[in-house]
Amino acid sequence: MTDWAALSDGQLWARAASQFEGEAFGQLFERHANAVYTYCFRRTGSWLAAEDLTSVVFLEAWRKRRDVRLAGESVLPWLLAVAGNVTRNAERSIRRHRRLLARLPRPETVPDVADDAAKRVDAEHAMRLILGELRLLTEPEREVLALCDWAGRD
């Protein structure tokens, strides 16, 4: 059984690259994910974006594990460089998206259905109260009121 904690980053990277050991890569993730996540959060100001970008950094690391040769024993500088690139790419993508949205025609203002529904309920309630009071009038008086006042006839 391998003592993963005793191995250096370089040794873990080599094992992940040459022997395709997921456990070795997992140990690298455990060691450095928090530092990468913190870096991404400080670049974006968003916990959610930092989570996504951290995932992208380690996905890229796994994808490139056979091609990258570490300059020293720590993989963290390389991971942070990847995090910087990933963050810049995400920011660039967001800027492009915002520019595209700015060029689109503004949507027409759509009335709030909830406001309209509330007004209709209030009007219906008020009308029931009025009709209750109008029952005190005779039928001809109600007809005159309905035609002259409500329908605008003379």
C-alpha cells in the first residue's frame, strides 16, 4: 500500500502521468485544490465561479498530465498559472457575452401579470360591494345608473 502523503508533488505527478494512477492525482488535488480555489475566488469575487474554475483547472491538469514537466518539486505554481489562464478566459467570455447582449434590441416592457391580477381581484371585490348597495335601488334606477354613468350614455 502506497503512503501517498509521503510522496512529493513531483513523484505524484510522475505516477499520475506514467502509470495513470488516479490516487496519485487525487492526492495532488487534496493538497492544492484549496489554494487554487482561493486564487480563483480572489480573481473573480464569486464562490460559484471559483468552484467551476477550480474544476476546470484540475480537469486541464489531468488532461495535460503526460505532457507537462514540472520545473521544481511543487505542482502548485503550474496549477496557479493554469488557474490564471482559465480565469482570464472566463472573464473574456463574460465580456463577449455582455457585448453581445448590449447589441441586442431591448425587450419590450411586459406588464407584470401579478399586478394586473391583483388589480382585477380588487376591482371585482369593489364591484361586489357596490352591487350590494345598489340592490337598495329599484330596477329602473339601476338601469339608468348603468347606462348613464357606467356606459357613458345620456
